[in-house]
Amino acid sequence: MTRYYFKPQPILTIITLVGLIVLVKLGLWQKQRLAWKTELLASVEAAVTAPAFQSFDAIAVSIDNSSFVEFRRVDISANLASMDAPFFVFTGRNRDVSWRQFQIAQNMGHYAFADIDIVPDEARDEIKVKTGAIRLIGYVRTQAWQESPRTQSSPEANRWFGFNPMTKTDDWSVNSPHNIDMRFFIETVEGVKDGDDLPPKQPEIANNHFDYMLTWFSLAFILLVFYMLIHFRDGRAGRRVTGDSV
């Protein structure tokens, strides 16, 4: 008759149980993150391929509903509002030093910022505020965007390295006579006749949670294997053959 036996080492067992609990919890957490990220990527795909926004109000409603709006296409007829001077934000679109010209736009009583032009460095100080009707074709961008987050903006020189990057000391909306929605701005694209003709543009969102989940669960399995091997080595687990009793 074959009998299996197992005499666990108390201290090693406690350490292994604690390790297994931690590793399994980490694996389950990554499983939850995987489900969340998969849902997020699906909402991103739906947003960037959806029809272009036709108004600032529609963007605001989507943000209020916690819908994903980053890189959602827009095609909005607006008017450029009055302001003292444009805000110039550095851009890496061109190989030379260039600046994106940000101005306040108004659509159906809703105000927001839009980058309406790209100007070379040598002409930047001569650019005046533009007025009149404008058609904004491009993408929705959020306030978190920064072209060069490690570079300090210079408000006194009107040289910025992101959208409203110094809200604590130099908020773009503070001195404006308009109630501006600062949660987003419009990144315009030249040479496009219709917003729906813009190619879908997606943010880079990594989804490695499946690999992370497998890693934690694999480590838990390996820990359990080593635990058993140690007991086999020390003669605390195994099997023994005994004679049949009559």
C-alpha cells in the first residue's frame, strides 16, 4: 500500500502563505486593471472614430459625462474673441523654431482656446490678435497636454511650453473678460476641408496588464513549487510503501 505524507515546516509554511497571498492579490489586481484598461481602450477607439464634434457645448457635455474626448475630431464654426495678445506655445511640428498661436474662440456662447496658426520665431513678436469668423478643424486636446514639460515657460516673454502650464501663477483665463472652458482646447490641422476627413488619432496607451497578471500568478506557482521541493528534500513530504495488513 502506498501512503502519502506531508509534515509542513511551520515557519516556512507561514512565510510561503504570506508570499502566496501577496502574489495572488497582485495578480488579481492586475486582472482588474486589465479589464479596466480594455474597457478604456474600447472607449478610446469609439471616441477617435466618432463623428466630429460640431460645438464646444458638445465637448463640454462629454467631459461632464466622463466620456473620453482626447483626440476626438472637431469641425466647429466659431468666432475669435477679443484678447490683449495671443499666447505663443512652442511646437515641434516644424524643424525650425516655431510657435503655435493660441486665441480664444467663441461658439454658441461657449468660449475655449484654439491654436489657430503656426508662426516662425522671427515673426512671432509681430503677430497681432486675429478677429472674425473661423472654422476650427482638428482634434480635442486636454489641459494636461504639454509640448515640453521640463522646460520653464516665460510669461513675461509670452513663451510657453504647454497649454496654460502655469495655472497657479499665470493662468491664461484670469485676465480674460470671458468665461473660458479650460478643460480642453482645439488643436487645428491645416489643409483639411472637413472634420470627418481627418485620420483617427489615438493616444499611446500601453496595455501590459495581462503580462503583469501572468507574472504574479507564475511567481505564486513557482513559490509553491519551491515550497514543496524543500519538503521533499527534507523528507517531510513524499510517499512510502507499506505492506498490506492481513
